[in-house]
Amino acid sequence: MTVAYPGPAVVVEDVAAAVEVMRSQGLRVSASRRVVLTVLFAAPGPVPAEQIADGLGGRFPLSDLGSVYRNLETLERVGLVRHLHLGHGPGLYAVAERDNQEYLVCEHCHAVRAVSPTDLDAVRGRLRDDFGFTASFGHFPIVGRCADCRDAPPRDHDHGHEHGRHA
Amino acid sequence: MTVAYPGPAVVVEDVAAAVEVMRSQGLRVSASRRVVLTVLFAAPGPVPAEQIADGLGGRFPLSDLGSVYRNLETLERVGLVRHLHLGHGPGLYAVAERDNQEYLVCEHCHAVRAVSPTDLDAVRGRLRDDFGFTASFGHFPIVGRCADCRDAPPRDHDHGHEHGRHA
DNA sequence: GTGGCACCTGCGAATGGGTCGCAGGAGTCT
DNA sequence: AGACTCCTGCGACCCATTCGCAGGTGCCAC
């Protein structure tokens, strides 16, 4: 990880278009990079690296987790991929264009709600007005209680093994 | 970690008072638990477990990191301690009463700004109004750009090895 | 003040997520 | 087709944290 210069998100809507971007950036188009992109496009939301290495349930076998991480980093550097951290648990990766969203995560039921950045502008505005701080909830989401769990008793407030369903 | 039932924060202002709470909870007051508390009270802000095991620069030598983790968990369960995650990097621990704060972390210069929960009520209010979501920024802070770094170019957006100074 | 028993400690090994170095393999350009 | 890199797979490694176990110790009762 540690993406030195995460480029601005590049908009592509399929693997072929992503491959074009890769070529235009001087990156080689290898089989494993195609698989990484294929899995990311096929996934319903952000997925952990290990799931990418599994090749979407064995349909696209990929051998090496280390290479997956390197490819994710490379693809993130050119802006095709992004990653985020939902609480604890492994980092999650997604196609940048398809996932330029910000997240609200319920610490109780682990539900994940994706919202478009503009929906959070009012919140961001308050933070800027009150603290001169410009928040971004893409990489580290907002954690708290969703409406359903507002009054639920505390349970445990650590580990994020379960990746809540997306709303 | 994985605190099963993090009790409500217990308010104590020194090690002696914390020891009282421990006794009242049926916990044994061991030397190493005293050291953990002493270090936490002496620290200027949240500190990683390893720094606790170091015993505040060797002044209070503690042998075993594993025991430190176990004690932190135990003390957190009774509400004397809490922990949080500032970006990447190890978890940070603090005396619950002294640190019932919420945090804003700059992803660029890693500065950490502690604010009292009430100062974020307006922000929380917007989130509740707009999404029915009750946010808490104590365990996972708000990440973004502080005023100084608002217009700085992107640099890297991962790893939090440096624990920014507190504001 | 001395047992005794459960709890706590220290140690070491293990786990999970992620990175790195290296040697060989495969895109790409000509 | 050749050559030059980059990319891959493998294994070792790192860090933060957890776990199992055997032995030590705080605390309560007598």
C-alpha cells in the first residue's frame, strides 16, 4: 500500500476501457491485472485483496496475493482503483469510478451505507465553518449508529470481520 | 482487543481512584496494572500499547506486551480506559475520563485535533437529520484536511506511522 | 499470618494483513 | 525474432495483536 501519488480518479466503465488507460500510462497489460480488474468490476462493492486473489469464487484463479497487492497499488496510482477502510478488518478495494462514494458504517450491525459526496456537503460545510477542517469520508468512513441500531445496547465495539451489506 | 462490553466511561482523576474502581469491580490490583494506569495518566494523549510496555521511557519497566494488551482490554471493559484508531498505525489507548474527546486528523500533515463532543453536535445533528445516522468520532476520527493543508498537493494517503502532535 | 484458589503474568508461538527481495517469465517496442 | 524491462510467483519477513500454558501472586478466609 502507501500509494505515493494517487492520481485523480479515472472514469472507465469496463475492463476494456481500463486496459486502454493502463496502456496510455505505459503499464503492461498482464493476465493477472486483467483478472484484478475483472473481479473489481464484477464485485457489488469494495472487496478485500484476498477475495480478489480468490478470483471471484474460483472463477478466475489468481495465484499470488502479493502480486494482487502490487497490482492494486499500481492501479490505484493511475487512478483506476481506490481503497478504503471500513472499521477494522482488511482494506477494501474498488473501481475508482464506480465507487467515488463516501460511507456511513454502523458500529453495531455493521451495515454500510454508501452516499454520494454531494449528500455530505452540508456536513462538510459545518466542519469547515466550525473548525476550518475539510473532511473526506471516502478513505475512512463515518462510524456511528444507523437508525435501526440507535437505541440498541452496546455490544462490542471492535473488529470488523463482517463486511456489512451495502444499502 | 474486542471488548465485549465496554462499560460507560468511568470518571477518575488519578491512579488511586482508578485502583478503587478496579477493586470495586473485583479486579486484582497488580503491579503491572498500576504501571499501565500510571503511564496512561502521565501521557499527554493517547499512546500505543508498545509505549505503555516501555513504561514511559523506561521509568516504569514493564516486561510483557501481551499482558499490556490484556490489561488494557480489562481496564477498557470496566470503563477506565478507551482506545481509538487514528488512521493507520497501532491502536492508541487513553484514560477514558481524561479523553472523552473526538478527533479530527489531517491526512496530509497528520496533525490531530481533539475537540469536545459537544463541539461536534452541529455536525452530528446534520447527519441525523439527513441520514438518520448518529455519528461518533471517538473511536474512529474524522479524516480530512486541516486549514493549513487545505490546498496542499496530494502526497500519500496511507499509513499513519507518525502520530501527529495534539492541538 | 498462612493457606488456598482463582486470577494474572511472562513467555513463546501463532495469526492476520501486508510488504519485500529475488530469480525467472512475459509484455512490448523495434 | 530479439532485447529490454516490467511483472509474477515464491518465500521470507514485519508489525500489531492474540492465545495457550505453566508458574506466580493478589485477595479472602480462617
